Amino acid sequence: MDKLTPQQRHKNMASIRSTNTKPEILVRKYLWKQGFRFRLNNPRLPGHPDIVLRKYRTCVFVNGCFWHGHDGCKYFRMPKTNTEFWEKKIKRNKERDKEEQRELAKMGWHCITVWECELKPKVRDKTLESLAYTLNHIFIEDRSIKYKLPEEDDLQIAAEPLEKK
């Protein structure tokens, strides 16, 4: 039985943000200090990735363990009330995440998912360092690939590769 009234529960759930969350800000601050430059929530890419590093052709998704159903995580627990609704919702979120990452991969983008639990103080440094390491290796390995990076007002899809002639 829920201890809150429906109005109180609605107010609590409505106050949860989808952008500029604490985990997302932690990742952004770290990347900025390391010299990585990025854009936020690019509306031209599937799923509006939290962080888009065009130079590295990489999208970083910072996912909350509950909302995205992090399997095997101690911070993800199915609610005991309205279980059927939450199971469907979290299943839809997981399916949507996979589909968006498939689309991005088809477009030539790398996708990295950073989970909220990986940003807890005990493991935060290791997670952020491995993120920077991965980004640097993506850049080194993909330097031979030439992509056209559109101007901000260009109406083409941001991930279209240059045509070979």
C-alpha cells in the first residue's frame, strides 16, 4: 500500500527531471575539465543523447538505474505498488534505448551508457577515467574515417558520411 495520496505521489513524480540531473552534470564537468567539447541533447539524433561529442562521433547516455531498468543493480527495485504499470514502463524504456542505439550505430555513431550507480563516490573516478580512455581510443581508431560535420543551420542529418567518388 502506498503511503502517499495520489496527489502527493503525482507531485513527487512530476518533480523528477529528465535533463540536467546530478549524474549527468558530474559526467559533463569531468569531460569539460579533461578538454572534451560536446553538445547537449542534440535534437537531430535519435534519442536526443545526453552528451554528443561530434569530434569523436560518440553519444553518451547517462541513465538512471530505476528509470532504465539497470539489470543486476542494487539501486533498481521494482515498486511494490502498481507493479504491472511499472514493469510495462521500464520494459518500454529498455526497448526504446536499444532501438535508439541501433539507429545511432547504423548512422556511424558510437554509444556509451553511463549508469547512475557507476557514478557513486566509491567508483566514480574509475568510471570517469575509463570513459575518457574509451573516448581517446575511439578517436585514435576512427581518424581514418572522414565524415562531413554539418553546420548548425544545415538541414542534413548530422551523421551522414561523405560520399566516396
